[in-house]
Amino acid sequence: MAEPGKNTYGRADRVAAWNLLARIYLNAEVYTSTPRWDDAMTYAEKVIINNGYYHLNTTGATNPVTGEKYTGYQMLFLADNNRNGAQYENLLVGLTDGETTKKVMKELISLSRRLTLIRCRQTIMLLQVLITIGVNVFVCASNLLISSLRLNLLKLQHCRI
């Protein structure tokens, strides 16, 4: 794995692996009946203190257009959190692309309209939830859902004929 901060933004590096190890060692007694508290502390310190790249974002910013002030914590949720200073706090991120998400949501809405005619209530409810929270839906999961819905739509249309 890449050294801390040396990987492309959005890809896991050693700090993400250390984070996972710290969590596993923290619960090791549950899995193996042997506590590993010292190992958990060692890896947690590597993640929190001694990684040389990641740290808490304590610097805020002001929106140049609206004048709105953001705290370091609020900057984690801005669209440019890969370059506004918050990138040093994000160990594992789920990357999304606004244009791709928009295209996927249009297709989900189109499928929803076609499925409404067939009255497939569970699928419609699921689509309504996905459309409501569409910005947070990962594109790969949406593409799998679209493929599955297309298959179900074909099966339902075949049954009606």
C-alpha cells in the first residue's frame, strides 16, 4: 500500500489499513478470546498522531461569493473537500461525480415512471428513496440497481403479454 498521503485522493493508503487494524485489535478479545489492547493502541497512535500526513482540519474558510463562514468541521461536507484543507482529515472517502450522478438519477426516474405503470410497489418505494437521497447514492450501486430493474421490467412485461 502507498505511504500516507502519497496515493490518489479517494484511494486507501497505509493509514486506512492501520485504522482497520486498530479497530480489529480493539475487538480481538471478542473474536479470539485474547485481548490485544497494546496493538490497538499502537495502530491507533499511528493513525491519529504519527502518520505524517493526516490531521484534524482546524482552519475554517469564508465563501468568497456569499461571505458565509465555514468551520473546519463544516468544510468536510463541502464539494471541494478534496482540496480545501479537509482532505487531510479524510481517511476513507466515497468519491461521487455530480454529472454521472445526475445521469443515473434521470435513468432511475425514467425506470420509476415505467414501473409505475406495472404497479411494482416495492421497487417504486425503493426508487423514491434513492431519488430523494440521490446525491449520496454511489454510482456503481445505482448502475447495478438499474441493470436489475431493467431485467425485472423485461420479466414483468413478458408476463403481461
